Amino acid sequence: MPEYVMEEPLLAAVIDDRHADTLTEGLADMSVAEWIPQRTFKPAFVGPEAGAP
């Protein structure tokens, strides 16, 4: 996601289908932990034995 959209989420409306395709191609081989910016929190980890509450 471009930095300007991360700083101001309302600007996400300026991303059209062409731009969205380009963005998703860059994320194709990455895990969520790899593409979340380092300045934010780490994603929660749930093991395979976890069940629904």
C-alpha cells in the first residue's frame, strides 16, 4: 500500500483496479507479517489446535 494511503486511509478511494492489481502482485509471495509496516504491531499468532470460543 502506498505510504500516503497508510497515513490517510480515506485516500484508498483513489486506487482503481489497475493500481490494485499492481499492488497485489507485489504481495503475492509475502506473508502478512512481511508486508505489515515494521512500525505497527505484530500480528497475533493462533496455532492449529486453537478452537472457536
